Amino acid sequence: MGTVKPRVDVREAALVEARAIIEESGLEALSLREVARRLGISHQAPYKHYPSRDHLLAEVIARCYADFAAYLDDSTKGEMPPDALRNMGRAYMRYALESPLSYRLMFGAQMPDPAQHPEMLAKAQHAFQLLRSALEALPRPGRTASMLEADAMFIWSTIHGLASILHTRAIDSLQLTDESVEALIDSTLNKIGMALGLQPS
Amino acid sequence: MGTVKPRVDVREAALVEARAIIEESGLEALSLREVARRLGISHQAPYKHYPSRDHLLAEVIARCYADFAAYLDDSTKGEMPPDALRNMGRAYMRYALESPLSYRLMFGAQMPDPAQHPEMLAKAQHAFQLLRSALEALPRPGRTASMLEADAMFIWSTIHGLASILHTRAIDSLQLTDESVEALIDSTLNKIGMALGLQPS
């Protein structure tokens, strides 16, 4: 870099640099000063767009949620309820394995306080709402709102757990092959269906 | 600190300091040099016990697995098979919530390569074996070894997923109360039972 970009781009350019910094050096390395340095602009310039480092990070994460939600939404287009839910599960796992950085940013431990960043919170809630909607579309009479909420948390826990295990080296201790990873995803989705009283498809 | 400890203690003292460093400053801050500095011993002294920083970290993690396995094992003592499995699930969640550092070290992303640290690998495999054994003890005729393996991975994914979600701020987006966390753990364990074709207890 080193060239001064037109000011209108700083907001977007800062998001790109922020992701690059996190990818290269971890979350701890992210600061507005470092973003400014990489963009070749004054230290003060990013503050016109982001009041703090956490505001920038919250916006990076909000974009991840929006991208993730669009990806999940696409996976269910034109599908009937039980297949839609299963496809969403597959899409979730694919996203987690193919976009580990975005996944870690959304579901990692060091996210900014959602109460302070309502835009990020809204995007996160929208992604979760897609799962709720897929569950609501299932023909299951007598399902109360709180049962549905517990079902949604169960599905999320299970798929997030599998994705997290596949991201870590803890899985190496069990010495799984690539085929057994695929089989594991299938069998996990089948078991979720069993737990919810659905037929395996 | 600052006093030279008898050499026989260095091995154990280094483990204590390593955990303290990780707890205070994160995994990145761990080095044999920093351990030596805190113990007030020469930079070379820790190398007599640990060939590298990763060997020290592997031993810290191996101890976590041993402690975790003992905790899970205790939870199932004198219980009949289905209750033993459920109690193990509860104990797992309790451990994850009460010992977040140990939990993160065992199942976090930056563990040393298990192939290079067979002692750590053995301890990790022993902990997973407790889950397999609890499953083997269930009266379920016709269950093959690979079905049992998939069941074990499913249980681990689900409970690990819930524990991870409860560790992160992503859960704040959903605004759960403490009671709903307890209810969530119960409902998750019930659903695992359903998925495995067991009766809820």
C-alpha cells in the first residue's frame, strides 16, 4: 500500500484490512492504528468511520453474519421443509469448513459485547432466525415456542460442536479419514432428525 | 518468586507457571524463557525437563486430560448404564463451565501436534474411551463398532457444541437466562437419548 486512497473508500477498505490483519496475526493485532498504517492514511482517519477498534471488529463480524445468512438462505431455496432443514445443516458445515476465519469470528470467544453493537446483534439474530423458520416450517403439531427454541439450540449445538471439533487438532487424536468426516456429517444430521422425531431422508 | 527452587521441583513448578502464564496472558505468551524468568532460575534450566515450549504445553494439556478423565470417571461410579451416560454428560458440562481454561486447552485450536506428543495423545484417547465404554455398557443389541464410534462422536459434538456456545458471547445474542441454561442442558441430554433410541430418564 502506501498510496492515499480516496476518503470515500476508507470505510470499506478498513474492513478488508481488518480481516487481513486478523488472518495474518490474530485478533490481538487488530487496532485502528494498524489499519491506518496499512492503508497509508493518517492515524485519525479511521476514527471518522469507526469510533473504536471494537466498532470496526463488530462491523467485520456483522458482515460475516450477513454473508453466512445469505449462504444458508440459498441452500434452502425451493426445498420442502425436511430437506430444507437438512440442506441448511449441510450448508452450515460447508461454510464452517471452507470459511474458518469467518466462522471463528462469528462463533469465537472474543466478539465485542453484542449489547454495545446492535447492528452486529441484529445480523446474528437474523442468521439464527433462519434456523427457527426452517423448524417452524416442519409439520409437527403441538410444538410450543419454547420447544422450538430448545430444538433450534440443540441443532446449533450439535452442528457447531462438530464444526469446532473438525477445526481443532483434538480430532487428530481420533485419527479420522476424510471419508469418515463426510460419513460423520451425514450420521450427525441423521441423529439430529432422530432426536427431533423426523424420518431420516 | 525470585528464589532458586530445588532442581527436583522444576518439572512440576514449570507446569504451574505455564498455566498461570496462559491464564494471565494467553497461549502466545508461553515460552520456556518466561517460565524460567518467573521461577527465578536460569534460562537453560527448563530445557533439562522440556525439550521445547510445545513439550511443556503438551504436558500441561496431558494433565488436563487426566484430571478431566478422573472427573468423568467419578461421575459414573456405581451408576447403571443409562444413568452413567447421563451423569457423564452432566459432569462434562459442569467441568466445561467450571474449568474454562482446562477445557479450552484440551479442546482449543492451538494444541501441539498429537503425533509429536504421544503421552498427551494417550491421555486424550483415554478420556474419549470413557465415553465409548459408557456406550458399550448400554444394552443395545446389533450395534456395530462403527455405529458405536458414530454415536460417541455425536454425543461429543453435541455436548462440546453446547459448552462452546455457553463459553462465547454468541450466546448473549440470544439473551438466555441462567434457568434456561440449566433447562438447555437437560433438554440437550434428553435429545441425545432420543437420537440414540434411549428412553429419557
